[in-house]
Amino acid sequence: MKRGIWIVILLLVACRPQPDPVILPSACPDPLAGCRLDAGVVLRFSVRPSIMQPFDLEVEAPEDAAVHASFRMSGMDMGPNRYRLLRENDRWRARVLLPACVQGRRDWILRLEVGNKIYEIPFMSG
């Protein structure tokens, strides 16, 4: 009987509505120099991104926050390209790659998830 009650409780907890994430449009004029997106969140690229050329994405963020990144273009599906950044010393890092764009566009949006916040940062590739 007790096991059945626990199963019902687990199902109720799992099925409760999750709050919508907070999406914060953010400006980052020079990702190579680094940009403060929010209190405690700083973004930096290792080089100017180019299509299909790996580069390092570095984020300063709270230690307990999960950090993920993906790249998209306005009005265009770029396929799955979600990266999980790993904690190294006092920063989150990942080696990332911009997907290929068959139209030759260079206008990108970095979708950076830090905990329950989502930053959308437009930038241009090289």
C-alpha cells in the first residue's frame, strides 16, 4: 500500500506544470573581449566564429547552474546543435561548432541557458 502512495506522489510531482523559462534578449558587441549578460554571467568566445570551425565558448556563471548553448538563425532551422558546458576551474567551457548554412548567411543567435534563464545573443560569424 505504501509503495502505491509513493508512486502516486512521484507521478503528481513529475506532472506538475513547469514554469516557462525567462528569455532575456542580450547584447554582446564584442564576444571576443567578453560581455556581462547579467549579474554573475559573463560570455566570451576564444576566436571570431566561422562556419564549421571549432571554437571555445567560455561562460562565467554560478557554480550550481547548469550551462548549455545552441546556435540558430532567425527563420531557419539549423538542426540539433546543443552543447553542455563543463565546469573548469571557475568557468564553464565547451568546444563548439557553428552549423553550416547553405544560404551563406552569417547572422547568428546564441541561445545560452544558465540555470532557469535563457539569454539570446545575436552575433555575426566571420
